[in-house]
Amino acid sequence: MAREYRTIEEVAGPLMLVRGVEDVKFDELAEIELPGGEVRHCKVLEIDGTDALVQLFESSIGINVDESKVRFLGRGQELAVSRDLLGRVFDGMGRPIDGGPALIPESMRDINGTPINPAARDYPNEFIQTGVSAIDGLNTLVRGQKLPIFSASGLPHNMLAAQIARQAQVLNTEDEFAVVFAAMGITFEESDFFISDFRNTGAIERAVMFINLADDPAIERISTPRMALTAAEYLAFDLEMHVLVLMTDITYYAEALREISAARKEVPGRRGYPGYLYTDLASLYERAGRIKGNRGSITLVPILTMPDEDKTHPIPDLTGYITEGQVILSRELLRKGLRPPIDVLPSLSRLKDKGIGTGKTRADHADTMNQLFAAYSRGKDAKELEIILGAEALSEVDRIYAEFSDEFEERYVSQGFTTNRTIEETLNLGWELLSILPKNELKRIHDSFIEQYYLEQREG
């Protein structure tokens, strides 16, 4: 039963202090009723004895401390879930913003879910085809994995996110596949891009979108990824679907967390972020995965822009500890005209060897992946040497590797944001590029694969 109080002590910005409360819980929702009947919403941030500190979701302008009343609702934030979530667009609070009807829920779920119990986790081992060669061929995404994309301001991570959302699929299964997309702190223009792209390509039919704009309250930004993960958990573990969760931008989420922490006068940690940033991010990321005995899964691709393009910044640094690798976008490759500008050498998928091979992709996948990495790395070194000493200083083999490096970037990495390559096309393209190298340079590939694929390319 809702409890009402007329004991508002003070209002300071988005924060409000209510005295003399009873049985009010942390994270509980509340409503503020103004004298004219207008209702605004808030959430309990802190409890100190009989004092409750709440944060407003809307503006505090016009609140009359003496005549307004606060009504505590006795519950936390919840999301209405049903199969009808698919195809819908919601704001960061789970309210429809697509002009469609309100959802008729099968149940209401608390958005503050819990991480998957490690003992109940099933190991990720199924390949997810994104249609992006630099990911599928070299830094493979596996169902149930957490693989972040590290970007920076001005890089086309939104284009890549939309491409993955359109193209991603789990091969060799008839189970349903869904995409849950959460955007935090984005501009209206970016929001319009995502919604239009999903609708125009038909991806919206299998997607659920949660959009939090830059001018929305910080407290709502904290709720957005939890809304998305709650929807994903319902689709994955109740309806047993394969769910890919895309989140952009985790940096804006962390900034909102820092803003709220400062408002509560908490002792700051690294770079002013709260000391519990690691724990908070883990509470999100660890909700992804697979559960034993359940066919559904949640695969998480969080996107974050690194402040000052610094990988040691707390947000990418802590994210790297919690997740299983990272895909890194490069400004240098973008300047060279590569789309998407994925820097494959520092990128890493720690579970890639679990999702490739016979019955998953192709038997030669692991060998060609290792050889492409090695050849590209040597080609980059040869090009750096060429810049310093000139082309004449390179050996004949080094010139071939330098040529390979250019071809690899232009044909393998740079495929544009509309090309959807199957894993077969990606692997075959890899062999076309490896055919640039002399046969005796393919030291990381089994002889049987060289006979089957390399000679085939040379003769063709």
C-alpha cells in the first residue's frame, strides 16, 4: 500500500530530502504530487534512519516544499514483459515511445536482476555470424559471450552496431533469434538513425529498443541497461531465444553514475568515478551468458567511447577485466578510408577458439585465422621499415608481406557497413589473400588445408 508524507525538508537540484518516513527501502519508487495535481516521479537513493533522499526523474522546478506530498509505492522499478516486446521501441523507463499501444504484460519483472550463478553457467561454444569479416574470421563472437567494442568520439561505432544488429544470426539452429538494443545518452539524431535503420531494414521485427536521450535525467540512464537486460532475460530464459544485447554508450552510463555519486557526496575513486564502478559494471555484464538446461542465451556487445582514446581509462580498463576480450576501432584506419575501421591486431576474443572449427564454421578456420594474424603483423612491420629505410631496403619477401598488408586492409577489413558476408565468404577471402604469400610462408596452416585451399586459389 502506498504511503504518503508531507514532510519534504528541502529540494536541491534533482535531489529531495523527505523526513519521518517508515519502512521505505533503497531503490523504491515514489511519486511527488504538486498542489495543482501534477505528479512527478522519483527513486530512493539513500536511507538514513527516518530520512529518505530521493532523486527526481523529472525537473524539480515548481515543487512547493510545504504543500507537495510524496507517495512511496512500496516497489522498485519494474518492466512489463511479454512476447509482444518484439518490434517495440521504449524509453529508458520502459514506456512505449513508438506510438503503439501499452504492453499487456504476462508478468512484471524487477529490473535489478542478479548475475548468473557461476555454477549454473553453460560454457559458450556456438558461433554467431555477424557478417563482419574482421569479427567473424579473426575475433569470433560466441553465443553467451561478452565482447565489448572499444571506440572513441567521432568513430563510426553506431554504424557498426546497427550493422551487427541487422546481420547477426546463430547458424545451424532453428531456435529464434532476437536483438535487444539499449542506447544511453545519445542525441536525437542518433536515436532517429537507429530507429530508422531498424525499421527500414526490417530488423525491428526481431528487436526490442530502449532509447535514453542526452537530455533525459541521469537517473533514467542508470535504468536503461537494466531495462534492456530484463527484457533479454525474459526472451532468453523464459522463451528460450538466442538474444544479442547491444549497448551504446557505456561511457555515458558511467558518467551518469559519477554524477549521481557526486550528488550523494560519496568519496570519489579513480578519475572521480565511484569506487564501486567495477562492481556496478559487473552487475550488468554478468547477467549475460548461458544457463545449463536452457536453450536460450544472452550474448552481450557493450560499446564504449574511450575518453581521450585512452585504454587505461577506468571505463575500458574495468570493462576489459569483466568481459572476454574487446574489438577496437582505430582512428588511423578510419583516416585511411577503412569501413569499419576495426584494428584486428590489438582486438581479442578470448573465446574465439570455442566457436570455430568443424561443425561450427569450417575445419580450416583456426589455422587461417592464426596465419592471417601473423602475416598482417609482419606486413605492418615491413611497411614501417619501408617508411624509415625506403622500399629498396626491403627483401623480396618483405615486399610481398607489405603488399599483403595493404590488400588485407582494403579487401578483408574494409567491407563497408552494408555488406553481409557469410563465414564461408570470409574464409574463402582469407585464402585469396593468403595466396599472395609464397607457399613456404604458410607455417601456421596444416598441409592438408594448404593442398585443399591454397593451390585451389593459385590455380584459379
